[in-house]
Amino acid sequence: MSNPIVSIITPSYNRADIVHETAESIFNQTYPDWEWVIVDDGSTDNSWEVLQKYTEQDSRVKLYKRKGEQKGACVCRNQAVDVCNGKYLIFLDTDDILEPFCVENRVKTMEENPELDFGIYPSLLFSRKLHDLNLWWNIDKPTPELLRQFYQDAICQGTGILIKTESFNKLGQWDISLFLWQDIDLFLRAFIQGYKYKKFFDLPPDLHIRRLETSLSRGNFFDIKKQMSRILVVKNAVKLLKEHNQQQYLPEAKYMVGEIASGLIRSYRFDHAEELITWAHNEGVLSRKEYSLLQRLKFIYKLRLPRLGIGKKTVQDITKIFSCETTLGKLQYK
């Protein structure tokens, strides 16, 4: 009986200078039954030529150009999944690195647990070379994963899983309408809808995620496209909770709502903030008191008082209520 094929799914955009590190980590896998499916997102450097050489070097490498006008990593990921042959998927960016045992260990755990839709595996952060930061992406905790998503303390991102292709397609793939928070959205959908998963944090870290200060999610927090994507993610999650009779978790979404509303208020988008907090109160996410606190925050910014005495302290007190402790990218790996 042959081993199942694992499709390593990679969107590519202008990473010709460092993609060789990712490629080497794939070619060094101890598990041979993989295919590397790459969709280029219209690179303007020589990425296409670099990646073409890999297809000539190894027939398991499949290279495509993005179809259609819409750009984006998730557009490319979905298109790669649509043409892949694997039973399982690993999502890997062109600046991240796999340990040689990654695919082998992940397949073994999933094959031993055929009831699972996906497995979650430990990852480390690095900057320029492996272990230069020596930080966990995050660690396991007893808190349910659904709540950790709402607390912005997620145990993994899209790269940190091995997921059945069938399950990923049934889940609805990546939401290409979002400008960011695609990983958060994907896992909220999976956890709320009861997709079966298991954490394999007894295994050694098998993935190194490059921390880039210039990444899309880190830059320009107040960009309206990003803000609207955050709103859509939380609204979709609340809708799913109600559809699946999990209303007891609605108040947990207040942390996301508070973060988004605070960002809208600080960027003086008061109408958007008003719509969000009113919706959240009506949906049972915000209590009357929490709703009033965010209204007060909006009032302080309207009067341009956040840097003045009582205004500054009130802002700090309110934002603290909607904040959670997180170990995301903070703990040393020993």
C-alpha cells in the first residue's frame, strides 16, 4: 500500500531572494510522497525563473500562475488546492522552513487517527536564521481552542496544521474576500462547526515561521480594508455560533469586538464604530455595561481628550477590559 500524497501549498510573490531556504527544507523531507504546488501571484522579480528551475529539478514541484484579476495569498492557496493531488495539505509560505521530519511525523499522526480532520503541530519563530529568536509561535494550554481564537492567543496559524484536503474543501477553503485575519476566520469556522482535530505538542517543533516586521498584518493597523475584514470575521463567527446553538460563547467575542471598535475609534471612524458596537450589543456579544464603556471611549475621542489627564486614564481602563493575556510569540523555546 502506497503512502498518501501530501500537497505542500505555497503562494509566491517576490521572494526570489529567500525561497531557496524553503525549497531546500522541502527537498530534505524524510517522507518522499509529497508534491509542492506553487501559484505565483504576479511576481515582478525573478521568482518565476527561480521556481521553474525547481520544476526541472524535481517532477514533484508544480508551478502555476494565478488565474483571474484578484491578487492575494489566499487566492493563490485556493487555486493550488484546486489542482493538487494530495490526501493532506500543508500550507507553507515562501519564507518559512520545515524540519526534515515534518511531513513524516504529521502524516504518521494523522494516519494513526483517521477520524481527524486536521492535526495541530508546534512551531517556532525566527528572523534571519533558525533559532535566532528561539521563540515558540505559541504553546499548548488547557483553554479551549475556540476561546483562544477569540482571545487572540491562537495555538497555531494555517502553516501549523496538516489537514485533509476533503475537510478543507468542505470547510469552504480560505475566504478570499478578507484582507487579513484569514487564519483566524478559518479556525473559527473549524472550531465552531465541530471539525475534529488533535494537538500533537508532544512532538518536537517541525516548522520555523519567519517573523517579518513588514508583514501585511503588522503594518497600518488602521487601514479601513483591514478594519472591515476584522468586522466581517467576527460577524461571521457570531452567526455561526448561533447557527450551531453555541450562544454561550457569544460574550467571548467581546475581546475581538473591543479591539476592532477601539481601532475604529482611534482612527476617528466613529460611524463604523457605532455600527459595530450597536450590532454586538444587539447580538448578545456586549453587555449593557460593555456597550456603554465603548460609547464612552468614542465620546472621549470625539472630544479629542485621550491624552489629557482623566481622558488618558479612562482610555487605558476601558481598553484593559477588552484585552486578554497572550503568550503568542513571547515564550522562549528551551
